[in-house]
Amino acid sequence: MLDLPKVVLVGDVQVLIENHRGIMVYTPELVKVSTTIGDLAVAGTDLVLKNILPDEIMVEGRIKSVIFTG
């Protein structure tokens, strides 16, 4: 398997991020996660981390955007 992140978006309420390298920023408006291809920024309101495992993170709340940054 490639060393790439897998991002699953469920509507505008949940994001599942697999194959991450750690959480960089965590606020109710922004969750930034490090991945092998750059940082992944999840922006929204009332964001909470529902699941934090060594290989996956689940973010829930009102998702406004999911962006890979360099």
C-alpha cells in the first residue's frame, strides 16, 4: 500500500483521516493534521476530535472546508 493519507468526508459533519502523522493544530474552528503529502486543514465550527488512534483521526462538527496545504 502506498504511504498516502485516506480522507473520507461524510456530508458536512464528519471527516475520517487515515495514515496521518499527528495533529498540529486543534481548535473548535480548525484541525490541522500532518500527512506524508503535506498538511490537511479541516475548517468549520464546533469541531471535536471523536477518535484519535495511531493510524486514524475522526473529526466531527460543522465542516466548511478540507484543504491540503504545502
